[in-house]
Amino acid sequence: MLRTPTPFPFSGSTCYFDDQDADGNDTVEQARIQRDNGDGTALISIDSRRFPGEVASGNRTISFDLLRATEQAQPVADDQAAPAPRRRRRRS
């Protein structure tokens, strides 16, 4: 009963977000959404590690925009990297 799967982004679901460790290295952290605060933020509980000496617990308030359903980051669209579409002239 307590381990019922919950779809992202509802309370109780698993999510991922980008973070930095104590050495400044980029990491992806797994967390569980505890509560939707109603203002675009969520209270999350970090599952992967507990930040000894940095914070009192593994809970944080973070914006929903920074959370994602998968561990892999979404690719950032780069308008200059994609070539312009080729258009043909219509013959009259």
C-alpha cells in the first residue's frame, strides 16, 4: 500500500534534477516529490545521498521547472545548429 507507483509530477513520484556536489562537479540527483506547494515549487526528499555537513536533512524546496521524469537530461534546442529548411520555388 505504501509503495504504490505514482506518475510524475504528482506527490510520491520519483523525479530527477541537476545539482552540484561539494567539489563542484555536476551530478543528477534522484528525489521523491513530497508535496506540491501550489506556487510552482515542490518539497522534495533526496534519495541518493544526504549531504552531511551541508544541510540538516535531505529535503529541499525546488521549482517544478527544474524537475524531470527521467535521469537523462532533455536536449537543449539550439537554433543555430539546425540548418534552415530548404524551400523550392514554385514554377509558374
